[in-house]
Amino acid sequence: MVLTQTKKELDAILSSFNSTNNLGFVPTMGALHKGHIALVRKAVSENKNVVVSIFVNPTQFNNKEDLKKYPKTLESDISLLKKVSDSICVFAPSVAEIYSNSIKTNVYNFDGLDKVMEGEFRDDHFNGVGTVVETLLNLVKPDRAYFGEKDFQQLQIIKKMVDLKKIPVDIIGCPIVREPNGLAMSSRNERLSKAMRKEAALIYKILKAAKKKFGTKSANYILEWIEKQFQEHTEFDLEYVTIADVDTLTPIQKKEKNTKYRAFIAVYAENVRLIDNIALN
Ligand code: PAF
């Protein structure tokens, strides 16, 4: 395991790898859980060398309190990574190392992918994600970079950014990893009480039921049904539920043949914002 905090050292490590088409990259903000570890395992199985970045990116937080509260657990992150492979390179730069003297956010034209769902509720969030992922990809220059489908909108936006900026990398989406009761893995789950962590299984249960209904019922019927389920469970506060085209993320009007759809959900439980999604067809 090599740990570096500077671009200069990272560069030296990357040149020592000296093999082609064999570098995998997993960008993270740390506080690693089984979802991240699944990405790292996949990267390790598909690449000779793997870099994992741990960087809490200030430009993607629209809520400064959230940024302050974000858990920093470098030591335990490193010991988790060591268990996957001893030859991973961990890049954990400071904010100054990434943004120099001025923390600036690039503005991208994501073709509307950023205007729906998370984008509606988190101002400028995706420009911040685009900015840091573009910077990290240019520093690490991986052949493949791995992202979880829990943040499906983020995954599509990163694919778009890579296209726009012509960055030569394969962006690989990886399936959502769930707790045994179905709750999607997230560092935020740690902030839930034990009881709520159990109850929050309802989110995936509802998504699975929606998937079953999708074959025979209209999208509107399903959306109303989901809203009703959450009205009946007042411990949850539904922020949005959408069924959208997986490529454009445009909300469904009417089911079209040859179009793939997903249902997306954001819910508050004990003031913790949880997101999840499911492929419907
Ligand atoms: O998904 C995340 O953890 C972050 O948004 C990412 C991709 C590491 C960028 O900061």
C-alpha cells in the first residue's frame, strides 16, 4: 500500500507502474463502506495497478454544514483497502493540492442531465462533481474508472463530462451494494438509529414492488402508488420520486418501446437524506 498526498509523488508512482492499459481508478470521498470496497475489488480484478483517491471535494457541497460534518476516517479507510490488496496506491490530497489558491467550479453543459432529480435539489452539485472528477482523471490518467450505480445520475453526468472533455477513459458503472435488508449502502446509513436502519429497508421494498408493477401499470399509477406508501409511513419524508429514461434522465411521459427506465427516489429519514434507484425494464 502506498499513500501519497501530493501530485508530484503521485506522478512518480504512476511512472513507476510502466505498463499500458492496466490502470484502474476509484475516486471516493473516504468513509469507505462495502459499496466502495466492491468498486475497489472490481478495479483490482480488472487492472494490474489501482489508484483510489480519498478527497472530500468542497465544490460539490451546497450545504457547508454537510461539508464540515463529512466523516474523515483515513486510517480505517486504509486498513480496509489493505485487506483488498496491498498494492493499491491511495491518493489523499489536501484541498490546496487540488484547487491551488482558488476553489473554483467549472461550468459544464450536461445536456439537462443535471437539471432533474438531485440537480433540482442540490444547486451546482454536479458542476462540482464534474470539476473534481475531471481534475482527478487528468492527474491519474486511468484506463478505467469505477463508479457506483447508487449515484446513477452522477454516473451518467461523469460519462457526459468525459465525452465533452474527450478524456480517454472507460467509465464503468457498478451495481448497487445493499445491506442484508436491502437498504442501499451509504456512509449516511451510519447516521441512522438502529431502528431506522431496519425500517429504511422499506425504500428498496417499495422500489422492488414498483418494478413488478411496471410491466402492467402506467408510470403515473406507479408514482402515485409510491407517494401513497410514503404518506402511510410518516417516519419518512419523500423528497422526490421519478421514473426516467436511463440515458437522458428525462422523466417518463408515456412508456416507449426500446427505452430503458429507472425509478429514482430521495427520502429523508431522521433528517438523513437517502437515495436509491432501480432498473424497471
Ligand atoms: O461519489 C462520490 O463519492 C463523489 O461524488 C466523487 C465521485 C468521489 C467525486 O467527489
